[in-house]
Amino acid sequence: MNISTPSLGKVMASQSDNRPHAVVIGSGFGGLAAAIRLGARGYRVTVLERLLQAGGRASVFQQDGFTFDAGPTIITAPFLLEELWQLAGRDFADEIDLRSVSPFYRIHFNDGSTFSCSGDADFMRAQVRDFAPADLAGYEKFVKLSEAIYKIGFEQLAHKAFGSWVDMLRILPDLVKLSGYRSVSGLVGRYIRDPRLRIALSFHPLLVGGNPLNTSAIYCLILYLERKFGVHFPIGGTGALVSGMVRLIEGQGNIVRTNATVQEILVRGKTAVGVVLEGGEEIKSDIVVSNACAGWTYKNLLARQPRKRWTDRNIAKAKFSMGLFVWYFGTSRKFENVPHHTILLGPRHDELLRDIFDIKTLAPDFSLYLHRPTHTDPTLAPPGCDAFYVLSPVPNLQSTTDWKNQAELYRQAIERYLNNSVLPGLSESIVTSKIMSPLDFESNYLSLHGAGFGFAPRLLQSAWFRPHNKSEDFENLFLVGASTHPGAGVPGVLSSARVLDEVVPNAAVFR
């Protein structure tokens, strides 16, 4: 996918449009979803993307005949996408071929055992019975609790704005009742004894940038979310979703401009009134929506503006998610026995998490997520070939890791591990390769500290404590994406755009 900058004629035509104007900074899933929702509510929308194509962290690149999704690879809660197509007067199923993936993940433990995660309740019960029979009753209780947490944490709270302390106080009884004050790992440990099964049921916070050892147990809802809606992958890759969303925006008479870096958010008094691009171009608007990293938005795009809540000092005190090391590679052969999603666990678990999140040191061992999209969509690689990416959680740039010198050595260590485990013969079959480290997340996506998911999803950085969807400091400034409520992950950022329906004024207010 390659979305080019609109022609001057389209830009001029949009400027003559008399609908109230919304500028959206960034074209990740959150920004694109926000643009579609605002367009459906009568706004003229201009989406500004600093990269050469739309998608943000969900961008795509082609290399040597292979197609790689740079970021998200797992689609859950597809109804959030279907709703966007409905708002634009289109049918999601007519345009996107979304395939179910089963098993969701195959987990390889360091002792050689494996465990598959699936939406089939009977399959999961049988697996637990074979894997850790003494934990079957506890497993059943935990799944029921995960459902209860989902019904509160996702169905009732994920799409609601948390604009005041009253909103937070209102949910405190539910947080206590559902053990939200515990960690995901701690809550799972109350029901499960087998250490391997504990890991299999508690790794989900890593999918949204959190440490299972200190991420609020509210995130146990992810387990039930996957069971309820399944895990999916679109034919054409997640880039097909980005292309589809851009088409929806253009179909609403709105535009996506690429190669357009926002340098500053314009503020008059305490009200956002537009943006300034690198090069000096000013774009006036009635509202501004930032899909950029929330910390970057306040620290850099509003650097000249006095702030009470998200000051530089408060941003510096925040806890950020881990960094990501991603190696994209294509092979001249197919590895038919490897499923779409594989999790490969190293010899340490809790200690490795502490190295990554607390000590912030690059350990010699690692745990990996291996993505083989050609299991579901062979067209992403030349005939007879496979496309992969392997992701390793690593410390963000608050560590002293010298990625300019360490990146290739780290990649080689991962290659050796894969070669000796699930991908025998890998080294002889690699035909294309590319790596991305936290340095790239910082430079490409302007993510503070190169964090893969912005602010970490800790209890005191969730809901009211997280950057609000309606800015606390400036009128007509709104935030979507991983660093605002409800958090990271495709369902989270799509839900952050849904919150705008509650906090953005109707377009008629500006007429």
C-alpha cells in the first residue's frame, strides 16, 4: 500500500468545503478511525501523516517480492472495524476478507512442552486437563472471572471518557470486586499452580505494552475478548485494513496527506485552532485530534504552551512501555509446520520481565513472538516462499543499550535460536531481511523513549490517570491512540476514537 499526497486541486477543493474542519495528526488505526467517525458526524477532515504512506505503526513495506506488515498482526473485536464501514455507508465484508486464525497462538516452553490457545472451550479444557490436570477447576473459575472483567472493563468502560475524578470514583467498587488492584500475573496465580499454565494465561499484557507482573488485572479481559470474538488476519495483511480505511475517508470527501510533518499545534488563548507543518504551512481548523504519542504531543507539539497536567516534568515521571526489536525476513522455502502465531519462551520469565521493564538491561536470553502471515495468506510472499517477522520485547531507550552496534548482533542471536528450534535450516534459506529497533520507533513514529506502546498500562496510568481523550489543558484538542484511554492494541486505539463521539462537539456547533 502506498498512499500519496493528494493533488493541489483536491486540497484546494477541500478548503472551499464549508463543513467545520477537523485536523487529525497521524494516520495509525486510531487516527484513521477518528477521521471516519468525524466525517460521519459532518466534519471536513484532513489527516496529516509524516511518513510516505498512511498507517503509522500499521504501515507496510515491500522488499524483494515480500510484503511485511510493520506493526499490528492480530485483529480481535472485528465489530469495531465493521462499525466504521457502516458509518461510511459501506459493507466491511464486501471489501475486507478477514480470516479466523486457529489456534490463536502456539506457545513453546523452554522445557520442550507446547500449549495452544484457542476459542474452542472444549479444546481448551481438554488441553488443560492433559497439561496440568490439578488446575482444571481453577482454570474454569479464572475463565468465568475473565468474562466478568470483560463485561465491565471492555463493554462498559472502554468506550467511555474519563474526564473527572467522579468518573474514576464510580468504577472503584468494580475495580475492587474484580481485583483490578492486583496484577494480571498475581490474579492468574490465585487460580493456577502450574508455572507454565500461569504464563500461558497471563502473557496478554505484553500485547499492549504491559508487564504482566504489574499490569492491572483488568487486562485479564483480553483472554475473554479473544475467546468471544476470535483472532483474525485480513487477506492482504493489516495494510489492507489501512487502505480500506483511507478509501472510507476519501469517500466521505475528506483527505489523507502523507509526507506532512506537524511541527506545532496552534493555540489561541487556551484553544487549539490548527497546526503548523514543517516548512511553515499553517492549517486552520475548528478542532485538532492527535494520534501521535501523547507524551510527544504535549512535550513537543505544545512546547511553547503552558500546561498544568501534562507538563514536561509529569511526562518525565511517567512509566513507559517496553521497546520492541523486530526482525522481518523472507525465506526461499516454506515452513509448513509453523502456525500463524507462535510464542517462544526462554529459560527465564519473571526475571526477564524485570530486566526489560525495571532494570532496563538487554539480557542475553529472550522470549519471542514469531509471525508467519503466509500461513493464512500465501500471496504475501513469492510462490514457494514464506514471510516472517519475529518480535522480541526489549528495554526502551531509557536503557543504555547501544542499538547502533547491538542490533545486528541481537538479530544474529535470534537467528541462531530459531535455526536450532522451530525453523531448522533457516540460515540457508533467508533471501531478504530488515530490522527495526527502539531507535526506529523513536525516529519513525516519534515515540518517546522509543517505547513500542507509549505509556505503560499500569493501574495509576489507566482510565482517569491516563492522558484524557479530551485534553485537560486545551479546548478543542482531543487525543486518540495507544497513550490515551483506553490504551494500546487495535481494539484499544479503535475504542479511543469511539470515545470521541462522547467528547467532541457536534459539527453544528461550529456553523
